Amino acid sequence: MKYYNQLDSLRFFAVLSVMIGHWISWDTTNYLVKNLHWGNGVLFFFVLSGFLITEILLKTKDEIAEKKITFKKGIFNFYVRRTLRIFPAYYLLLYLLYTNNYKNTHQIFPYLVTYTTNILQANTNEYIQDFNHFWSLAVEEQFYLLWPIIILIAPNKYLFKVIVAAIGLSIISKICYGKINPDGWMATNYLMHNAMYALGIGALLALLKKQKHKLFTYVTNSNWIVTTAIVVYFLSFFLIYKNKIFNSTNFLFDDFIFCLLSFVVIARAVGNGFTFIGKFILENKYFSHLGKISYGLYLYHLFALTVFFDYISPEIQLIVNKKQTAWFIYFIFTWLAAEISFKFVEEPINYLKKYFS
């Protein structure tokens, strides 16, 4: 598979957006920082995952058709490679938290260990403390289980319809959930089938790229399409979404349009690539490296507050009075944890993936 180097920095900016949402946006008076939906960084990851996973599956599908590998071998390799990438850091973290009786780890452990915290929150509509961001990891894992079977079994001539149907059904489902139970926003947002539209948009991009579709060619060759998409998103967000002009369909003017923006950005990055200032930023070696460790950054970032103030600060007797200093400490702590995780856990185990390609 071709490696898209500009995607690494985009991963970092997406996880940085989530960090700002969790650490800063609720504790500032700055209008933009307070009002933008920084959590949409998760939607960007969904679109990106949908693209990358589907591209892998389409390649596997071709290899099966050419009898280079069997169906059983193809799907086995996919699941093993996903397991090697995702599970080690995740389950090591759960082991450390469980053995140290960290907060509510014991109470929700069955959901943590089975990647079903999104279902727990859909049923309770309650935050689960420092594990709240794990809902998106659950969505991703459930997608990994289901999507390979659909893509590998569906005939090639129906793939476009299958993906569009998945997007459409997800949108309908999300609207219905919001209409029937307006207060149950976690079920509306956290269940896999209600987030499938974002993953499906990424999957559609992978298919259009493989087919060298004129839409993909147009997006990758246009010098103004990304700027236009950004302008459309912000106009939709501030003029329609923030003013609550619509109700049950309101998410279409924030989440859905943001996913279309993500589609355009990712298409440009994996097509001809961004040029000029975009190339300078996205191919910066520091941003690129932070993107490579973005899984760890996302996995550990919400624990930074508790670990620092409840464990580290009392030990070293460091008192932090300024919130800006605290934000900086959160980032440094998360970055160090992600670096250690990548160097000693993720990277060595990822090396084994070459045996399942």
C-alpha cells in the first residue's frame, strides 16, 4: 500500500483539535475557541479510517479475485494487522489502570475490555469520567469487525450502491434517534450505525480513488476546492447550526458538512498532495512525527488531568495556578506517554504486521 505522508500531520491536527475541546474550550472566554466544535476531530478520524480501511480491503478484494490469496487468508490478515496495531497499547493501559484501581475502571471494565463503552453510554446517556473518549475507539473497532465482511462479499458492481446505502441509512438512523429521543444525544452520536455516515464517506473516497473517478480527479486537481469547502462549512456552522434554524436535521449543517470537508482535504492529501504553504505544514517533520504517535496521543490525553494533579503534582509538590500552564503540562505529559508507548509497545509489535501482508 502506498504511504501518504501528508496524512500524518493531518492526524496530529485532528487529535490536537480533540485535545483543545477536552482541555481548553470549556475553560476559556475566547469566542472561537469556546464555540467551535473541536470534537469534530473525531469525525475527521472516522472519515480517514473509512478511507484507509476500505482501500486496504479493496486491494485485498482484488488479490482474492486474482487468486493470489484466499478469502479466508485475506480476512485473517486484515484482522491480525488491526489487532497488532490497536490492541497492545489499549489493553496494556487497561491492565495498568485496573491493577491500580483507577477511578471507575472496575465498574465499567466489562465494557472497556469488549470495546462497548459507546453502547454503555447510549443506554445511560452519562459521562464515564476519563474513559469518555473511548466511545470512538469502540465505534472504530465495531467498524473493523463488520466492514471487511461487507466489502469483501459485495460484488464489485454493487460496491458504490452499498457504500452510499450505508451512508444514507446512517443519516436516517441518526435523524430518527434525535427525533425520537432528543435528550439521548449519546445514543444519537455514539452508536456505530449512527456514526457510519462519516466512515462511509471515507469508504466512498477510497472507491472513487480506485476507480479514478472524475470527482476524485476534480478534487485533487482543483486549487480552490479546499478553500471553498472550508468557507461552506463555517457559513453552515455559524449561520445555520449555531442559530438552531433546524432541529432533528441540524447535525447535517455541522457534522455532515464537516465530513464532506474532510473528504475533500483527505482526497487532496492522497491525490496530488497539498502544495506551497499546505505542503510546508503537512510535510513538517515534527507535525508528521506527532501524527505517527497520534493513536497514543488520543488514547492517553484525557487521563493527563487526573494523573498529573492527583499523582504527580502531590509527589513533586508542584502547584499550578495558571490554566495556561496546566494546558501545557497536559500536552507534555500526553506527548511523553505517547512517545514511550510508540517506542516500546506499538512500534516493536507493528513490526510483526509484515508477516500478515
